[in-house]
Amino acid sequence: MRIGVLTGGGDCPGLNAVIRAVVRKGVGVYGHEFVGYRDGWRGPLEADSRPLGVPEVRGILPRGGTILGSSRTNPFADADGPKRVAENLEAAGVDGLIAIGGEDTLGAASRLHAEHGIPIVGVPKTIDNDLGATDYTFGFDTAVNIAMEAIDRLHTTADSHHRVLIVEVMGRHAGWIAFHAGLAGGANVILIPERNFDVEKVCELVGRRFASQFAPIIVVAEGAVPAGGMPDRNEASTDAFGHVRLGGIGHWLEGEIERRTGKEARATVLGHVQRGGTPTAFDRVLATRFGLHAIDAVHDGRWGTMAALRGTEIDLVELSEATAELKTLPPSMYEEAEVFFG
Ligand code: F6P
């Protein structure tokens, strides 16, 4: 068989580990051939590919990013997109695809399979950990560790200067990174997209923390919203899947806290640092296992499925299930952390 591989959406540490596992087992055990499509769905849409064999995947296990490149190209953006994908695969003699991506890439994969009969197996990825069908996605553990280390460092400088330090982390719809990094780093306030927050309450917690002679650290997810809404979010700037470019809540909070408490506040926006660099051991192992199960699924003709972590086992679930539900932080988990606030 000849299999195409693509990586779409925001990149994520561990993508190369998946690619390596797919190719190593696909070539070594099953004798398949591979085509690497560049930049997510742009590759099959524009017939842009590169060779992908065992020599190409040597040494990539610890490397962040993706050797295939990534994009947020939506194959459904043009009416003839799905047809072009199907024709280009056929012309290249590609029997099926492995699509590694998050809700947008896999949502497109699910539709291309269900509505256009394109044979696809999915692998879930996102640092946000918000895909419902799998217990964890790779990349998340790395992002949490990067954010935790930043919080550890901010504690000491916050205390030296008696400042409020705010860390803005990624998390568009779900506060998994904010919650895990905040809990691991001993944050004094954690703000997540799942529950609108009251700025006055945040200021109260800031005061309580200063009263203990230590300075407060606030972790805020980029998608967190104050009660009453965020006045100046730039709704005009969207990507091919219609997502608004977030960011700004950390600096907004900085101003509000200074104005309301008279304490100096500074925001650090971690941004893409959370997505770059080498994956943790946990993410390398999870990504590798996803890759091994994905190539098994291809070999067995289980098209329209996706590898998913359930407990400690990797299962295959329907691609349609992968993006059916966003996995948000359960309220009870958030409440567990509240004992450390202030
Ligand atoms: O989907 C992962 C994610 O990291 C989100 O948390 C974040 O909002 C988004 O990607 C940022 O994407 P981009 O790099 O395209 O701005």
C-alpha cells in the first residue's frame, strides 16, 4: 500500500514521534510506502508532497514541530476542495491517508471520509487536550511542563518586587493547561474559559495573598472571559476555520488589577513557547503509541477511525466521535484547586 501522511492545525510537540512510528512500523512490519504531504490539507489539495521513508524519519523522535509542516487550510473552504483532494490522491497512487490533527483537521477528515469516501485514519493532537474522544492528547504534557516552569520562575521575582504576576497560557475553549500548570506551579488564582470570572473576586484573592507576605501569581487561559465580557477582543481576525485570534486577557487583567488594588501588576504571555521544542517522555510515548495503532488501523482497513487513549489502552474510535464533543474541565476539578487560591 501507498499511504499519505499529513499534520494539520497548530503544531505540537510529539508530531514527529507519530510520523516516525507510522513509517517505522509501516515500512518495517507491513512493507508499505509513504508520501509526506506538506502543510496539512494544503498538501493533498495542491498535490504538494515530499518523500517519507525510514531515512527521512531518523533522528526526529525528540524534535519539536513537524517535518511535514502544518497549516490551518480547510479543504472545504472551496466547493471543489474535496474533489481535488480525491483526484490528487488517485493521481499519486495513494491508497489512504493518516491525518494527524485537532478538531479542525479531524473534523475535515471525518467529512472527507463520510461524504466523499476518502480512506482516512486519524491521530488526535492538540496541546489544549480538549478532544472528547481521548483521555489525553500528546503535546499537552509538554505545554503544561513549560508553563509550570515559567510559574516556578515567576514566583521568586514576584516576591522580590511585591508584584502581581499574571501568566497567560493557551486554551481557547478549555482550561486544561491553565488548571494543570496552575496546580503544579502553586498559582494563587486560576482563570479558565469554562467559567466567567469576577474581577473584584480576583482582586480580593490578590489582597489575601499579599497579606500572607507573598506575592500572587495568576494563571489565566487565553479564552477566559470576565463576567460582562472582554471589551476589546479583535473579532475581525479569524483563520480558515473561523476561529478568532485570541490573546489580550493577561494585559487586560494587569490594568484592571492595578486600577482596583493599587498594586503593580505585570503580565507574561507564554504564547507559542508552549508549543515549541522537544516533547516530554510522556508525550513521546503517547505519540509513538498513537502512531503504531494508526498504522495497524490502516493495515487492517479500519478507515474512518482514530486512535484514542482510554485509560492506559489505545482504542480505535469513529472519526466522527473525535470531534463530536469538546472536552472541558469538569467543575469539580476546578473546585478542588480553589483551596489554594489567595
Ligand atoms: O489549538 C491549539 C492552540 O494552541 C490554541 O490554544 C491557540 O488558541 C491556537 O492554537 C493558536 O493558534 P495559532 O498559532 O494559529 O495562532
